[in-house]
Amino acid sequence: MDERRTVKVSKYLSKHLRHEPDRIGISLDPHGWVSVDELLRACAQHGFPITRGELDHVVAANDKRRFAVEGERIRANQGHSVTVDLDLPRAEPPAYLYHGTVARVLDAVLVEGLRPMDRHHVHLSADRETAVRVGARRGAPIVLDVDAGAMHRAGHLFHVSVNGVWLTDAVPPPYLRLRE
């Protein structure tokens, strides 16, 4: 499977497992899972056939580990805009986490804080390098330091997905720092 096809399949799966399952006629269970057979059937019926081998390759090769396969079912690990309960346990975060963004939204973020927007949680990275890659998807990246330790002590809840993305409901402005 070449890299272009891998990326195309990954984006298609992300779209339908995170945001628009109904568009291809699949139903996610309350925790975001769907049968692999149902997913593959729906993809084919909607003009985007994927083989089981391609699906397994995308799941295994994705450096961000966006998907989980458990037995004969699959789900996206985080980033949903549809209602799902990923059933992630609470976790104590490291002292600092990081968020990659771009200059055009920086002023608003520094005033309003980080909000989940169309997703269920704000996504944070455990290291600056990952946050740089996340921010670079939308332009020249800017990385904000998040004082996760102080947030946790103040009662903010954190979860960590199986692929290492830290999730929280919001990050108020006092917990954000832009390094000069």
C-alpha cells in the first residue's frame, strides 16, 4: 500500500469514525465502536472500497495511532465531534503539556483560553515536538505551554487516550504561556 493511499484511507476513516458515521450509514455504539465488517461494507457501498488488509495497514502504520481495533470492531481513539463516551479513566497529567496552534488564532486563545470547539475536549501533547507537528497542519506553528499541574491541583480533570493525546474540557487563559 503506497503512502498516498494510506493517507487517503486514514482521512476517510477519521472523517467517518469521528465526525460523520451516518453519512455512510454506520452506527457507532456509545463508546465509538463499530463492526469492522459493517464499516468495510459501508465504505464499499459509498464508493470508497477498503480491503481488510488496507484497514489493518492503516491502523498499524498510523504514527498518531488514531484508531484502535479490538477483536472485530474499530473506533477512533479521540477527536470525535459526534457524541461518544471513550470511557477513558481520569489521569494525573505531567506538570506541563503543550498545544500547537497558529498565529491567526493566537490573540483569541490568549484571551478566551483553549476551548474544544467542534470536539468534545481540548487536545494537548505531552511534548513540544508533537505540538509543533499539530500546529504545522494549519500553518506556521506556535506552541503554547499549558500549566497542567496547576490546572489539576485546581480541580480540572484530565484523561489520556490510548495514543497519548491528553484531553481536558478547556484550558483557561491563566494556565497558558507563550514562550518568547
